[in-house]
Amino acid sequence: MKTIQLVTLVTLFIGFTSCNSDDNTTPLLEVESQNISNFYAPQEGGQGQPVSGQFAKFDFATGQTTTSGTEWDIAFRGTTIIVNGGVSLGTTDEPERTGNAAAYIANGTMASITDVDASLFTQDSNTGYAIASGSGNGWYLYDSQANLITPIAGKILVFKTRNGNYAKVEILSYYKDAPSNPKVAVDEGRYFTFNYVYQPNEGVITF
């Protein structure tokens, strides 16, 4: 009788453990891919004058612009891109960094950059931004004769979000409606068009 009871208890324990193991297996969320058009990043000043104006903030988790002081990952002002991690460079109207975001630039295509190299991440600092500003230093080239901003082909911006997830971004255009051959006299600047891929699963470094 005792043997039968023992076998029954062992069977119930194994079944309970098996159910708990199955219940604790959480399926991964799908990687998100989006295209953002005409993301407006105005600025005041420039051309030798002090630069100012609010940064346009973006949240990868929602895929939306935001005015939140804390729930943003990256932000744009003119050609400048900052992350919600590190400290301010000290320019006028920079938002406070409250997260742990970081960034680096990878050489390749959106398809070829399939995972994250965590050793390359840097944050904004009082000596420079994680995504370097200036022609040829980061994501764009500036043609002074035509007064045009052109994204550099093969430059993929890889981000760690404020909460430690990951995203990659390809900037396609700096001009409204992404004209194939923009002209400054016709096409309004500071309107970003970009593709991004967001990995919503914590700790997963692949896209």
C-alpha cells in the first residue's frame, strides 16, 4: 500500500513540475520593422550662430515620437542625433539623460547587420555624442556648394535603448518626402526618413 502511495506521489510531482516548466516558457516577441517618414527635427540657429531648439524624441518600443522627459531612446535636432544615456554636451535645450541608451555606427546594410556588438557602444558625453556630428564623422556628408545633407550609404546606426533592448536604423533622407535628388531651393530639410528594426526581447542581441 505504501509503495502504491509513493509511486502516486512521484507521478503527481513529475506532472506538476512538467506543467510549471511549460508555463514558464514565454514565447519571444516578434522583431519589429518600420519605416518612418517626415520625422521633423527643427532647430534654431546654425550657420555660425548658436544652435538651440527642442529635440524631437523617438521611442522604439512604441514606434512613435514623444514629448516625455524620460520615455525616449533617441532624439533629433537638425543633423544631430542624441541618445538617452550618458550626459549632455552642454548645448542649449538638450534634454536630461535619464536612461541607459548608447550607440555605435556599423558598416554594412540593414540585412547584413544581424547582431549587436556590445563592446562598441558609447554614450553621449561632455566631449561628444555617441553618434558623431559633422560631415563625414557620423551618418551624413555635407556638400557645401549645393548646401545638401546626404546620408552615407552603408552606415547603420545601432542603438541600445534606454531599457537595454536593441535597435538598428538606416537613415534614407534628410528632406521632406524623401526626394531622390533633393534641391535646397525646393525641398525642405530636417525631415528624416529612416528604416528601423527593433528587438523587443530583453537580452536578445540578434535581429
